[in-house]
Amino acid sequence: MGTVDFWCEWAWFGGDRPASGVLVGARDGRIESIVTGTPTPPRRSRILRGLTLHGVANGHSHAFHRALRGRTHGGRGDFWMWREAMYRVASVLDPELYHRLARAVYAEMVESGYTAVGEFHYLHHPLGGGRYRDPNVMGEALIAAAAEAGIRLTLLDTLYLHGGLGEHGYEPLSLPQARFGDESAEAWTERVGRFDPGSDARMGVAAHSVRAVDPRSLEVVATLARERKLVVHAHLSEQPAENTAAMFNHGLTPTGMMARAGLLGRDFTAVHATHLSSDDIELLGSSESTVCMCPTTEADLGDGVGPSARLLSAGARLCVGSDSHAVVDPFTEARSIELNRRLVDGVRGVHHVTDLARALTNDGYRSLGHLAPDGGPWDPFAIGAPCDLVTVGLNSVRLAGHGPRALLPAVLFSATASDVTDVVIDARVVVAEGRHVRIDAAAELATVLDDLWNRDW
Amino acid sequence: MGTVDFWCEWAWFGGDRPASGVLVGARDGRIESIVTGTPTPPRRSRILRGLTLHGVANGHSHAFHRALRGRTHGGRGDFWMWREAMYRVASVLDPELYHRLARAVYAEMVESGYTAVGEFHYLHHPLGGGRYRDPNVMGEALIAAAAEAGIRLTLLDTLYLHGGLGEHGYEPLSLPQARFGDESAEAWTERVGRFDPGSDARMGVAAHSVRAVDPRSLEVVATLARERKLVVHAHLSEQPAENTAAMFNHGLTPTGMMARAGLLGRDFTAVHATHLSSDDIELLGSSESTVCMCPTTEADLGDGVGPSARLLSAGARLCVGSDSHAVVDPFTEARSIELNRRLVDGVRGVHHVTDLARALTNDGYRSLGHLAPDGGPWDPFAIGAPCDLVTVGLNSVRLAGHGPRALLPAVLFSATASDVTDVVIDARVVVAEGRHVRIDAAAELATVLDDLWNRDW
């Protein structure tokens, strides 16, 4: 790849407000130069009209959950009943179908304004147990899907050992869960050790949760992550029942268990972290862990509203994830962090708008392991950073009449995924005029979901 | 107007699920015939591909609040601080600017899928007090705006007498509030009595709230509504402070005050009804009152989550309103009723999907006074009902792969305003291919808001 220039009508750099007329030069997928105060686009530059954000991270994805969108609202239920439906979908996927589904889902993500995704991947093995001949074939299907869709993937290979944590300790895996499980933490370590993601993806690891991973195995995950310098994610306290089970069996909160296992720290992302004690918040904050909030999923599943502002104050970072993909829309995700707290707290402006924007961009990238050479997070638009850009058009009825002095809040509180016009990843144009340039995302979703739901289960 | 036929690929009739191949014949703006099971569109019929709902009502609008969208997220605050910003906008509007703003806002509403609106109108008088030569000129500006935008308007002429309810009783109107106030309930009655909305709008009335209208004046509103057979609306318990003030001064909850004044009943709509006692819920339910929830505004302003399911169980009806227009999206509004309760209650399926759809359609129309000849609510698609149709395309990435057996939940939980392709009001096509056929809504919004914000205040 040679050099390519992108001219942004407006671009948000991470300060208080966006700058106008920003020329971004890229080489080999990375930002090479930035010139502000360029009122007119130079010839041959790619014109990005509207507000451009640096890359937007989807910190938590289960690609196959997309199959359940709109299909589980028929009656009463709760998180645990929804999970049974999700297990049924998990049971029907083979590597070929999983690849097709993930490709369409990742294409939807890019069209909706995400440039990077963390796939929390636990659908490893064939139905009924055992291993595929290539034990990482399901992960490879995801890597191929992401490469075709053009999204930057961090594959979080997830350890899942137990079916749950009940009154009598850890429970065996159920039939659908057997696909998720390696025989032991050591077997998982061995398999992950042999997994070469190639140049199309970044590797990360995850412990599913304290429900699925016992304390000794949590330590194995922490050790592997430390030795291989990988980011590590885990579901944490999404439901009160998890807290109860952890206290009953281990005398610790799930956060306390993670801390004791040595997981917390700058490379650690706790997903959800909805039901936390004050001590939990202090542990996550003082360790500078990241918390990935998934507010649209947390609303869909009735999880509750997490202590986002207290976590930030304590020193934690925030990022967002679309998780179950009931909604795929980074702007809805970011503003829901604030709006859900307003509903609970009765006050406005619980978060600064720039904190919400940082969660979408810098801190999301950090959570997925996209770090600067010094190991710290990239500043947006830093020289050398990945050239990933998301442009939101300002001419829809939703944004019309925005204030130029309040452009960032206007976009974060009023834009929807349908307002994304252009997406650039690795300096390549992946979305133009609101459509993926190579994949008809809606058509592929329709075909693969029709195929999936019409199989014999 | 002659006859015109609309062929709906799918249409929701109010039963458990949509029907396919529905031919709707209209004459003079009303439905004349309905033929189901028509698999292919007849020649000359207008083809509506996707899911068509009968008219969708926006039960609560303050058109001018649209000017604040995205502009009040700069710092901390609460409902009362937001209200100060809103008063500043109110102070700059004259009939000409108000007409232009409302026309653009109503065009946005139609493009977003609303076919009818209830405008809770209290911006009656010139800044500084007194009356315009035509004392209803501001209301007439709204009527003209709605007629041009093609939306069905119920103008709820609102009584607003006092600046607030404090420790020492009712407070005088502040300078910005002086525009809202008639001298007395009798002066308001006299002005409303002279207000002829013509054929372009339906008349209704409102009492602003128990903060702005004293008990005796509430009775005047109830009497006028009863005598003239008008629907009557009122803000109710949006904030806990209103409840405290009502109890302190009157020994009753706001709902209790409304009940004592004779307001409750089938023609009454309580707007918000967020902070209710069990007795309040029983009063609203047993009187078969309607509650207009405005969940996107209630989140934006940190109001809280109202007891929607308990109200329905008690016998009340629900409808939705976009209120402050922070968001104009009927699907987001409807699903937020359910999703906000999930956040609070921790369970899914608190409401039946058809209850949410009824709130958008039948019960919204009832709240706005669009009643069948027997005085009851229209059934959707009943012969003789207004021919108002909203079609949602099913081919976006949001809806792709929906289940045909779960089409209504797919649309209510996954569609956004940007998925509305066609809107028919009074048997006339107002939106085609997602755009208003006569008004460039986004361009007019941009122009009028630019003008408004650049005036000397």
C-alpha cells in the first residue's frame, strides 16, 4: 500500500471539541501525518464530510447471538431463560455456518461504525464433545470472517470448564455447554499455545466467568496472559445470582476472586461489572482495569445499570460492547451508559461527553490490545496509530441543526448507526455512502439466518 | 379525492401477529375496504413492502423543544436546570419563527413514522405579557405547520397560571413563563372558546400540571373538556418534587388532585406519571385514563421509570410521546417502555409486544381524540377509520434475518426511525422512500435552528 490522504470536515482528537479541516495522511495502514486547519480538501484526498472519530471499538461480541435478535420477546422470562435459547443456536453451528454468520455480523458491525471487535470466543468444539481435527477451526472461521468484513479482530479465546456454580460447588457442563469446554485449564493452555492467528487477527484470552472457571484455573488464565503479554477479559457480576454463588462457595465476590487470581490490571477487561460492591469498585479502579459495559444487552436481558461513574472516579477505564447484538450501534451504546444512570440517579451529565467518546475510541482500543509502542494506549490520531476512521454524516433529521460548538454531544446523543457514512480501517475504505464496499451485509444476514433457523435442530 | 388502494406486504391488525398480502382501499381519507390474503399487488395499487402499522400517534409534543436536542449535555444538571435552557428558547419565538420551526419538526416526525401528534401548547402570548392581536396566533402557527407537514394534529391548548408550587403556595409566573399564562382560568376558557381550529386540526385542552394550575382552575379545565367533549391532557408526577409540593400544600398527590377536580376518565391522558403511589395507579386504572409515557425524554431528563405494567394491569391505557424531541423515533419509544422496566425489575417480557404496539397505534389515537362514531377507540384498519399507514422496511441490517413468525417483535425491538420507508396520512402519501414528499425536513431544520440560535437573545 502506498500513501493515502483523508480529509475530515470535522475530526475529534480527544480534546474538548472537534477540529475542522483535518488532513490525515496514512501509509501502510498507519497514520503518518496530521495537518489541521485545512479548510478545503486537497485534490486526490478522500473527502469525509461530517464528524470523524478515530477507530471505534466493540469490546465484547458473541457473533452468533445475532441470530436471536428480535426472537425472544414472546413472553415473560429472564437472563437464564434467554440463555437456554442461546444454547440452542450454539448447538447448530459448524465451522462453515459459523464463518458465514460471523462474516455477515462483522459486516453489519462495520456498517454501523465499529472498526475493531473483541470476539469473546468459547464455541470451540463439536457438539457432543471431543475436538475438531484442527482444534482451533472455529476460531479460524472467525478470523476469516473478520478479515473478509475488514474489521480489526481481537480473538479472545475463552476458557470454559464448568456448567455453573451452585450450592454444591461447580457443576458439570450440560450438553450444549460441552462445546465450550476444554478438559482442563492445561488442555486449554496447550490448545491456545498452538493457535497462530496469523496477521489477520490479534490474540487475546478470556476466562468465561467465575461460574465457569474455578479459582485455580483463573490463575492459569492470568499466568498465560502475563507470559504471552495478551489482554484478558472475563464476564463479571452480570447477574446478582453470580455474586451469591461466589460468596457462598468462595467467600469472595467475583471481583475478589478475579483479584486473588491475579487477573486485574491494565491488560484486564471486566465485562458488564453490573452488580459491584464498593470494594469491587476500588479493586477495579486501583488496578486500572477496564470495564466493558454493554448497556443495550444489559437492558435487553434485564441485568441492571452498572456503576459507570463510580468506576471512572476510582481509576477504571470504560469501553462498550454490543455483546448479544440485540442492537449494533456504538452511539446508542455510549449514550445509554449516561442515560441509564440518569434514570437511576435522577440527574443529568453524570459522565462528561468526552469520557463517553474515550470509551468508544481510545479505551476500547486499549481493551483490545491495540497499544502504542511504549505499551500505553494510543492517543487518537497519534502518528503511528492504526488509520481507523468512522465518519458520521450531519445532514440527517437526527443531527440537523446541531450546534458546531456542541458537535460531539450532538453526535453521541443523537446519531444512530444509520448515520455512519464512511468507515476506514487500516487506511482502507470499508464503508462508503453507508454501505460496506464488498459485502451486502443485510442480504448475507438474511440468507444465513434463514438457513440457520430452517435447519433441523 | 377518489379511491386509492394500498397493498401491504405485511400489515398488523391488532391480533397476535401480522397478516400478509393486505389490500386497503380508501376513499376521502378513510378506510373503505380491507381484503386479506392478496398475495400479489393489483395494478395501480400503491405497494407498501415491509410491515405496515395503522397510524402511529405521538401523544405528547412540545415542538419548540427540538431546538435543545444535543445542546444541553455540557455539564452536570437536572430536570430543573434543563428547564431554564428551554425557557430561553421559548423567549425567542414569535409566530413566524414558531411556524417555521414546527413545520420542520412535524416533517421530521412524519419521516420518523408518526402520523398524528398531540401538541401540548402553552406558548400563547408575546414576551413580556399581554396578548397578540389575534390571541390564538401561536396555535394557528402550529396548525398551519402541521397541515403543511401533513401530520394529523390535536392542538392541546394548555392552561398555565402559576410559576410553581412552593412552601408558600403558588408562585407568580417568571418573565419567560409570562408567555404561557392567561390571566385566569376564565380568560383561558374565553380564549379557547374563540379558537376555531378549522378542518386542519382537532381541538383538545390541557392543564399544564398541578404546579401551574390550582385546584379550582383544574376544575374549570375539566368542565370545559366535558362540555365541549374534548380530550384533556396534563403533566403528572414527572419529578418527585412535584409530589412533595402537592402533598405539602394540598394533602393530596398530583393524581389525587386531578381526580378530585374531575379530570380522570377515558378522555384524560396523564403525561409521564412516573412517580405514582399505589392509590394513584388504582385511580388512573379504574377511571380507564390513558398514561402517555415519554421514555426517551424521561431518560434524557433523569425523570425515572414509570410503573407501566402496573398501570396496564389496573385498567389504564398507555401511549407514547416524544415530548422534548431529544429522540424522535416511535420504535425506540415503545421498546424503551419495556427495556427500562427490565433494567429496574431484572426480568424480561414485562409487557406483551402487542401491548406496546397498541400503545403506539389504537391507544395513542384514542388519547388524541380520534374516536369511532360510537365514541370508542377505532380498531386498527376498521372500516371508516382514518387511512393512516406507516411502513417499516425489513431489509436493513437491523431487521435482516427477522423471523416471519416474530415480525412484530422484530420491528418493535430492532427498527429505528430510519427504517420507515412510507407514510400515508388521510390516504395521502406523505413519505416515500424514507423522505417527506414535499418538505426537505433536515434542510429546513438546519436553516430554522441556525436562525434561532443566531438571534440576539
